Amino acid sequence: MKKIGVLTSGGDSPGMNAAVRAVVRKGIFHGIEVAGVYSGYQGLIEGTIKKLEAGDVGDIIQRGGTKLYSARCEEFRTEEGQLKAIENMRKEGLEGLVVIGGDGSYRGAMALTKRGFPCVGVPGTIDNDIPGTDYTIGFDTALNTVIEAIDKIRDTATSHERTFIVEVMGRDAGDLALWAGLAGGAETILIPEDSYDIDDMVDRLQKGRNRGKRHSIIIVAEGVMGGNELAELIKEKADIETRVSVLGHIQRGGSPTARDRVLGSLFGARAVEVLLTGAGGRAIGMKNHQVVDYDMTEAFTAEHNADMSLYTLSKELAI
Amino acid sequence: MKKIGVLTSGGDSPGMNAAVRAVVRKGIFHGIEVAGVYSGYQGLIEGTIKKLEAGDVGDIIQRGGTKLYSARCEEFRTEEGQLKAIENMRKEGLEGLVVIGGDGSYRGAMALTKRGFPCVGVPGTIDNDIPGTDYTIGFDTALNTVIEAIDKIRDTATSHERTFIVEVMGRDAGDLALWAGLAGGAETILIPEDSYDIDDMVDRLQKGRNRGKRHSIIIVAEGVMGGNELAELIKEKADIETRVSVLGHIQRGGSPTARDRVLGSLFGARAVEVLLTGAGGRAIGMKNHQVVDYDMTEAFTAEHNADMSLYTLSKELAI
Amino acid sequence: MKKIGVLTSGGDSPGMNAAVRAVVRKGIFHGIEVAGVYSGYQGLIEGTIKKLEAGDVGDIIQRGGTKLYSARCEEFRTEEGQLKAIENMRKEGLEGLVVIGGDGSYRGAMALTKRGFPCVGVPGTIDNDIPGTDYTIGFDTALNTVIEAIDKIRDTATSHERTFIVEVMGRDAGDLALWAGLAGGAETILIPEDSYDIDDMVDRLQKGRNRGKRHSIIIVAEGVMGGNELAELIKEKADIETRVSVLGHIQRGGSPTARDRVLGSLFGARAVEVLLTGAGGRAIGMKNHQVVDYDMTEAFTAEHNADMSLYTLSKELAI
Amino acid sequence: MKKIGVLTSGGDSPGMNAAVRAVVRKGIFHGIEVAGVYSGYQGLIEGTIKKLEAGDVGDIIQRGGTKLYSARCEEFRTEEGQLKAIENMRKEGLEGLVVIGGDGSYRGAMALTKRGFPCVGVPGTIDNDIPGTDYTIGFDTALNTVIEAIDKIRDTATSHERTFIVEVMGRDAGDLALWAGLAGGAETILIPEDSYDIDDMVDRLQKGRNRGKRHSIIIVAEGVMGGNELAELIKEKADIETRVSVLGHIQRGGSPTARDRVLGSLFGARAVEVLLTGAGGRAIGMKNHQVVDYDMTEAFTAEHNADMSLYTLSKELAI
């Protein structure tokens, strides 16, 4: 193998740049060339591919977003699109590709692999919802962004003796809500993995007030319902006024935390090592404190399990 | 004068604690006692008044929110409520009161003053909308919170080539939107002080794209319209997809910036000095780089003028 | 078991408060009482022990330092001191003790356990140097503090084309230096676990300059040598001017990151569970992504091993 | 005037990039071309001058340091160097120059102006020590960096009942120490503008302890003496152990605060307006809440006066 490519795909997540940097420099370290593909799979089809030197990825490890950009690409879902992508990569001399993104991006990488172009996947998403890895790049940063927001909201909640609902990202996975709820000292956490009991929630709110709590914070993952919807439900059920904060897009951005930079570096480097063995269709992950690689199909066929022990503990501590 | 009180009222704002600390310690420095009134005007009526020592306000200068709490109080708007408040203060030996809050809080302070109980107002609100002072306590912190959010959103906007609408606080005053727009490098700023031109806005968006801008950011003060409403308007008018971020309550909280702590300290101290002269009905402010005191009625009868030169400059620089 | 105590000892670390909160509330959840011991082992001897309710540990999960205070205590090293400690605890009805601190604190806990008073240790130190656990409470926060400092220093280093030496904590353990070096994109990392080669270091500096790098950052753990000493060495050896930043005490403080809050919560809760079984002399940790408990003596007799794969990777990526 | 240049000189300060952006875009807005000079006066002599488009200064308003770099330049102090600089600028078609930097940089700008090449100065330094302006670009950011450091140190100081000495920048000007001391709730502030009284300092420390203060913080500007030197003095005089934190270079970096971005934008824009009138030898500033321009010689001949009312107030509040 003499030259490989790297792209970022799907929603951007902090630490993607650390992974790109690692792919480029680890490749150069092993004597191969590395090219950046701009705007994800769309860039493969349009051929926006550019050789990157060690200096081109300098001063990016601390930046949020992705310097390689990301984009949706309908055309890539077609056979035609995929063949064009491979043609463009071969034209540039690429022999392998590192795809940094979520499970949707992995499907694309698997399709290319099946067509004979070896791809390796690196998990980049704030949702932490990729089966086979305990952590994804960007989760830790998003989590700390949520925590900082909760800390700010708590100032107002305490000053005014109010109940706040904080809506966080997570359509199918409750990891962000779970971790943020435990770390933020929330009374109640609503996640897609569990049904909610509005009576129990109201009961906890009232118990908290009775023991003199000046504020209550409820975390709800967007996949359960919207924050405003929940506020209406509580109002209806128990006539309790709540305030709602929908954190939204700020959860995706920001300078990556140390952990996301380290994770991005470890994953990007391992992806190059795997590609150099000639293997395709592998996904990189962290499993039981070890960097691992595993069959990429597992990442979009197996189920992601949130750590429900955090859920239980959070309830026990929010008394 | 031997003893004075201090309360915080209206929406909490970062730096209020620095002002409370300054009132207490400046009072003690001048040999008088200072009592904290808890939960604003409601605390006056309920008599939740407690003498504060220097140590009681230690370790609070860096905290957001208000350690004296805040609350709405309908009863205080009545004659009965105000008389009860004065009775309670006299019972505690108070001879003057520092009220930290917005213009609504000033009205209450003026009512007490007219009934013979001297009050001095300290401007505490993130909106920066109190006539007679160039800055209010909390504005600088809120502004920096907005800026950090915009910086995060810009990461995603750049990575995905998107247009974002950021809705910030400001029902009647555009200060937060103006400053944040200029400091955040926004293309367009919509403030209550000026009518907006949807065609011009769309035109700017398209020009930016044409010159290769990967992201566009529009700041809208909530007093103009909601962010989601604006998104629909742009969609309708020009078929441009935008993403919306409603910053909401995170704008109120957080550890105060250095400037808000200094402002709180200066204002709190001056309030005590003014009260010690026996004067009531005065408001504290910063005018042309000087700490001043002025007739409190000005603060809720005059009009607040946003600095429109920032508006003009922002347009010139966002080319 | 009806009542247990909790104390913090040794250097403070962010997340200790989350652990204290977890001990108190988990205890209450299981129907036992929990008392806080103030100022570490000194508090045991002086008897500054106070029952804590759920509300007493409210609003502390986000605070740096330790609300239970910490202190050195020579007297506790003596038999007399330890017997007095046990006597005081029995007087208060305590039947077990959770000790949150570093390996020095664990020795004290083991001594008490051997004298018949069951203690469980929770690893609280920014150094991440306790054998038997992959992470200690406070490490993640300290690491991010270091990273933010490096990011700031990089601004100046790039603007002025300079080489900076950043001295970080770590007398015997290089974890902080290693992680920070990798996450901060440092050229060179000096850790106590490895000998340094001044010629290689100078060589790397010069290679970086030759390929157009505008800045170079060297991380040195205090246990290797002081930053200023290293600057002189480089000056002497290669006549290269460097600037030095000794990060010092800021590395200990600050609001804990989400991870340190979660770790503190998990560890504190597990400590209570272990004590409730009647076991003493156990230490809590995170091993291969699982919360575990193990023989406490391991924590101060075994050797802590830094993850040297980070060291290797850092060198490969800093080309 | 058809084309002007802009450079940054002296120590970098956060907000310089906002000023550069404003100069470039305000110039373009007025229909003239703007060129960036790289590495300060050295770039003038070496001719590293490059035309900048609006897009070239996009996405920099939030970055610390200076994208135009800075450097020392001995040669520029000579007549020969200055003539060469003017020659190079004329060769590029420049007719005016905006110099962003401290008072040393202003001297260079004045020299060029006297030789017939009109220059305008924009105050960029974290020291806030330029006569004729109430604020310089970068001061607010540096101040908040210091405050955050003090907040972290306070965690440890409180937990361990310790006295900390924090050494901040400021060789001749005490502004940073003064503001940080007031905003950080320091017991004692030592600034170059006032003699210090070691007995009074020790007295304050002991009084604080007597009233139960768990921590004491002393801020010393580097121009008074080093933090370690002060620690020895206090040890000698009163046998009080202190811990020292030398903040050093982290004070220069970081993403600029909103205020520094606004200040940079306002100053950069005004500089262009002044140059367009054909005037040279003017300095831009903020005076009594107004953007002003004034004779540049004032900036290095008049004396900067720190706001000593902060000094007095700080003492009154640190009781």
C-alpha cells in the first residue's frame, strides 16, 4: 500500500480533526502518502481529493468541527455513485480509505469494501451509539458542553426556585442524557431506552421541594419527546410550571476535550495500521480500555446498549 | 444610619453576588450593619431578613445567580404590601435599602422611597437596557456566553456549509444581539430597535455564499421574532434551509466575567455611599467611564438607546 | 451497619465533592446515616465529625476542591493518633469509613482497618498514579486544564515562532504529561518513566523548524526536572532560546469535568456497597471499563504503569 | 488613497485578529485595497507583504494570537531599516499603514510617519498601559484568564486553608493586578504604582485568619517583584508559609472575549477612517466610552495612570 485517503462524514463531532491528523501523520510515519477527501462521500464522487503533508494537519488538533468538511450525499447510495467514487480514488492512486463518522457513514464504507476497495471505520459521533466501542469521538466534548449548560441553568433555577427541563441530543441513544444527568445532578432522566412514568417524575419533583430543594432539573433525550412537550405534560398532570432549555446545535461544536483528542489520535493511528495489513471492512473502537478493531458490519447490525447502571445510580443519588 | 438592607430582584444576572458582597463589606467598612433580604420584595413582606457578616459573603464573588434569591411578588405592588415591607424593615432596624435588579425592581424601590424609606438602585440585568447607565451587571457575562455558543455553532456551520439562526435574549433592547453579532462575526443582526428587511437579509446570505463563505450566522433578538419563525420566513422567501439555535436560559447563568465582578463591586460600594448621605431614589450607573448616581425615575421613564454604531459597523464588516 | 463516615485526604482533586455526595446519598438510600469528617485524618483526631443529610451535599457536584477540607496530619501516623481516631469515630457511632485520597491516604485507611475499623479507599488525585485503577478522580479535569493552557500558549508560540516548555505536575507518574502531550500536539514529552535524550530532543526541535513549524511545545513532568532547568539545558546544548510556563497549582482546581463527576459518583456509591458487606481494606477503582474493588494494599505496594503506547504514538505523530 | 497595509507588532494579544479583520474589511468597504504585513516591522524590511481579501480574514475573529505574526526587529530601529521599510511599502503600492501593538510599536509607527509615510496606531497589548486610551485590545481577555486561574487556585486554597501568591503580568502597569485583585476577591494587591508595606500585608493575612477565612490570595504584579521572592519575604517576616503560582505566558493567549473582539473591530475600523483622511501619527483609543483618535506621541510620552479607585475599593472590600 502506497497511498490512502481519509474523509469525515455525517454530523461533525469534536475530535474528528485529531483523528484526521493521526491518519495523515501515522501514514507518513509508515512511509505512505495520505490524501484528504473533502466533503465526505460527495467529495469522493466529485473528486475533491488532495494530498496532505504533515504540516497540513498542524494546529488542528484543538479545533472543533472537521477541516475536511462533511456533507450529505444521495448519489453515493447508488451503485453508480459508488463506482464513480472508487474510480476517482483509483485515479488518485488511493488503495485504502479511512472513514470517520457514525453508523450511516459505516454503511457507505462497507459498500465500498464489498466492491473491492478496503475501508476502515473510525467512530466519530457525539451520540456514543456505535455498537462495538465503549466510546465514540466527540461524546466526551458534547457531554461537557451539556454539563456546562446545566451548571449555568442551575444558577437561575436555584435563584428563582424553579424546575428546568433540559433537552439534549440523542434520537435513539440515551448516553448523553444518562451521563449528563448523573454528572449534572438531575432529579430525573428520560431516555429512549426506558419508558417514562410521568407520575413518578412528578412525585420526585414534589419530594425534592418538600425536603427544601430550591431547584429541580429534568434531562430529556430528544428521542423521547421534545422539552416543550414534556413541560406541557407536567403542567397538565400536576400543574407544575417548568422552564425549558433546548440545547440544540451547541452540543456538536467546541474545542475537543483532552479525551476526545486522545481517542481521535489512537483511533486514527490504529485505522492506518489495520489498512496497512490490507484488511478492509474493519471498525476501530475502545473496548474494555483497549483499542480494538472488529467487523464493521457489527457496528450497524448489533444493538448499542447504554450503561443502565448510570441510570439506576442517578435515581439513587437524586433523592 | 446604622443598618441597611440589600436585596436582589427580577431575573438573576451574573455579578449580582459581587454587588451584594460589596454592599455588605462596604457597609461594615463604614461601621454600619447590613442585612440580606431573601427572595426579593417577597422577602420584605415575609420578613426573611438576616444580618450578614463579612464572612457570609466570602467565596461568592465568583458565583452566578444570586445568593439572596429572587422571586416575583404580586403583593408588593399593593399599598398594603409596601407598608408591610417598610414595617418589617423598621422592625429589623433597617434605615435604607439597596435594590439590585432591572427597571421593574426600580419601580418598587421608588415606591418605597416615596413612602419615606430611602432606596438606591443598582442595575442588575443581562439585557443592558437601563437608561442612565452604559452597562448593567450581567451583560458582559451573558454576552460572552452567547459568543462561546456562536463559536461552537460556527464549527458545525463551517463543516457542513450551513446557515444558522441564533436567537438571543432581548425583548425590547438589542444590545446583546448587537454586541454578539459584531463579536461573533454574524452576517445579519435583527434587533427590536430597527425594522428588518428580509430581502436584504437573503441578499447578504447569497452574496456570502457566492464569495465562498462556508457559513452564515444570523443573530435575532427574541423581541423581533422567534428563531424558528425567522427560519420559516427565509425558507418561504428564498428557499434557503437554515438551522436554528435558541440559546435561552443558559444566557442568564455562569460564573461572572471579571468585568461584571468589578462592575458589581463598584456599584454596590457606591450604593452604600449614597445611602449613607441619606439620599433615596437614586440609581447607580457607569456613564462615560465614571461611576455615577442619578435620579432613579430616569431609569424607568427615559428611553434606553442601543449603540447603533455597532450595528452599522457590523454590516460594513460582514461583507 | 448503621452509620459510616467519609473524609477527604491529601491534595484536593476535582470530583472529590461528587464522591462525597455519592457516599452520603447512597448511604441514605440504603437506610444508614453518614457523617462527614472535616480536614481529613486531623478531623478524626480532633473529632470534627458531623452528620450529613441529603441536602447538605446538594449543589456541590459541580464544585472544585473538597467541601470536607483536607489537611496534613503528623499525629495520625502514630499509634496514639490512630487509636484516638477510632475512639472518636466510635463515639459518633461510626462503623466504617470511606477515605477519598491518594496512596498516602490509603496507608492511613489500611492502618485503621488493621486496628479493627473497616475502611474503604476511593482514589482521588490528579496524578492518576494509583495501582489497581485505570483512572483516579481529578485526573480528567487536571488534564483538560493543562490542555487549555497549552492551547493558549500555542497562540503566542505560533505568533512569535517560539519554543515553549510547559512544566506539568507528576513527581513519579507521567500520566498527565503523556496525555497532555498527545492531546496538545507536543513535539516532545519528558516523563519520569523514561530517560530523556537531550540530543534527540534538540534534533526534533530543529527538524520541526526545518519543515516550517512555527511553534514547538515540550511537556516536562516536574519529576524529571523543572521547566527552567530544562530551558537552560537546551540553551547550553543547542543555543536555542525557549520560554517556560510552570502550570503549578491551577492544575488542582476548577469545576470537575463530566467524567470526574461520574467517576466520583460511581466510586463513592461502590465504596458504600462494599462497606455495607462489612469488608474493610478494599480500594475502589475502574479496571477495563468496570468499577471494581480490590485489596487496598495493592494500591501502595504494586507499581503504577503509565500507558506507554501514548508515548510511542505521540512521537510518531509529532513528526 | 488606494491601498494600505496592516501589521501586528510586539507581544501578541487576544483581539489583534479582530482588529486586522476590521482593517481589511473596512478598507474594502471604502473601496481601497489592504495588504497584510507578516512578522511586524521585520516583514516590512523583508517585504513579506500580501494583499488580503475579505475571505482571508474570515473565521479569525475568535482566534487568539495574531495571524499576521509578530517579531522583534533590531534593524528597523536604524534609519536604513526604516527607509527600506518605506521603499518596500511603496513598491507594493501602500500609502498608509495601521500598526497594531504596544507603545514600542508606536515609536516605530511615529518614525515612519515622520519620514513621510502616514501610520496610525491601534493599541494591542494585554497590559492596558497605553496613555490616551482607557482600554487596550487584549486586556479584557487576559484579565478573565487571570480570574479563572484565581478561581481554580481558590478551590485548593480553601480546601487546605492556605495562602496563595499569584504573580501576574505587568512590568510598569498594575492594571491587570488591580482588576484581577478586585474581581478575584484578593486580600492584598501589589502594584508598581504604589509602594508595598510588608507589615500591613502580614497584618491583613492574620486578621483574615482570625475571622475564620480559610484562604488568602495575594496578587503581585511582576514589576513589583517575583512571586517566589515575595513568598520568601513573608516567610522571613512572619513565618507564614505561602504557595506561589506564576501565571506567565497563559495570560497572553486564548480566544478573545466579546469585549476584546468589539474593541478590536471598533479600533481597526476607526484606524482606516483616520488614514483615509490622509492623517498620520494618530493613535486610536477608547476614552470616556467614545472611540477617539489622538496624537500618537502622547501614547509614549504621557504617563499611563492606573485606576487607583479600584485599589482603594479592593482594600475596603477585602476585610
